[in-house]
Amino acid sequence: MFLTPEELADLTDYDVGQWSRQRRWLDRNGYPFELSAAGRPKVLRAYVEKRLGLTTAKAAAQTEPDFSRWERA
């Protein structure tokens, strides 16, 4: 659902635990985020994947219907 602390660090190039710097980077680069009770930024994985042009296997599988059931023998 959310990026892990390590994935967020990889995205922002700020180490795990540098939350204020990560939040600043996310703001400057237009990434929406929520804050945890501890002040850690929470970024939706689906948003990052969509923004970077990635699709999930489930979404890719839905792009074309399966007509194999309708084939005649």
C-alpha cells in the first residue's frame, strides 16, 4: 500500500529517518503524501508506480479480454 522506509529513501535520496528532508523533497517534486503519527511521510505505492509509468500485472492483464473460451473446435 505505502512505500517502505527503504523505498522512500531510494526515491528521495535521503536516508531512512531523515523525514523532514524527505517531506521537503516530496513537496518540491509534487508527490502527495500523508504523515504518520510519528511525522514520517507515507506515499502510496500505486501513485509512484503510475507516475513512473509502471503498471501492475493485474492492470496489464485487464487490457484485453480473453476470447479463448469462444474458440470453436
